[in-house]
Amino acid sequence: MLHIGLTGGIGAGKSTVARLLAERGAVVIDADRISRDLMAPGSVVLAEVADEFGPEVLTPEGELDRAALARLVFGDDEARQVLNAIVHPAVREEAARQWEEAPEGEGFMGVVVEDIPLLAESEQADRFDGVVVVEAEERTRVQRLVEARGMSEEDVRARIAAQASDARRREIATWVIDNSGSPEETAAAVDRLWTELRARAEETGN
């Protein structure tokens, strides 16, 4: 079984590449989705976050107020480290469970991809047989996020600056997907990547 890490900066199109890989037969483990599930109302993880950061991070319905939490931790390294210490171990435990169960899925093709936004920052690259980094020009990323999410350009650029640089992500990359072009170009790049991943998986007996 081939174990691949997938990462990219905000707005680069990592989720698009993850979707394309899933369509081709990869099992995709989405760290963001796991994190959202772990923060469901009534969960142990959400309770720990509320205990640490206060009831203002909860909505009146008891759900996580993501915007309120982001305001507390964005730009505050110490607060972000505290949050990560609560959330990341739980995410990794659930991701490991999904990884172990992946071969039992119908039509398993031997490739498991973990979609981890902060893979470079969390120094997890050594866990994988290879790492795919998705890139796009900064102006393209800013435009996407302003148009698709309604974020301000200032906010987008601040979030980009708070993440690892493209150069840092390239240091851990086995493959780089340039997602600055058309959807067709990105799909073609993923096709080439998938062919290589399948070949490697077959070499390992999957």
C-alpha cells in the first residue's frame, strides 16, 4: 500500500487535486474533514477547546464558532500551539484508523492519500512514501479566495504569510502539481501523477 501526503497553501487548489485523485481511485483521508467532525457539538475535543479558550468560541447552539476561534489564534503563536496540541493528536488518531481500514474498501487500488494542509509546518513528511505539493501563483490564490470565500485581500495575504512558504513546501515535495492554469491542465497533471502512483503501488504488491 502506497501512503502519500498531499499539501498546499491556502487557495492553491489542494482540495481540487484531492478530489481528482479520489475520482481516479485513491482513498483520500481529509484532515480538515476529520477536524470538523471531531469538533461536532458534544464532542470531547470541542469541550476541551471551549475549556481552554472560553465559551465565546461556541455559538448559542453549542457549535464551534470558527470565526471567533480564528480571531483568537490567528497571529498568536502560543494560542495556536495550544489549539494544535488539543486537535492534532485526535486528528492523527482518526486518520490512522482510516488508513488501517483503507485496504478493506471495495475496489481498493493500493493508494492512500492524506490531505493535510499544514503538512510542512507540522513536519510529518517522513511518515509518507511521497508528498504531493499543490502550487499556484499568489495572485491566483488571492483572487480565488476573494471571489469564492468573500475574504478580503488583506486577510488572504496575511494567511498566506502565516503558512509555510512555497520554497519550504518544495523541500518536502516528491511531486509538484501546478494549479495556476486551466482545470484541464490540472486534470492532465493529476493523470500523470496517478499513473506513477499506481505503478509504485503495484511494485509494493498492491
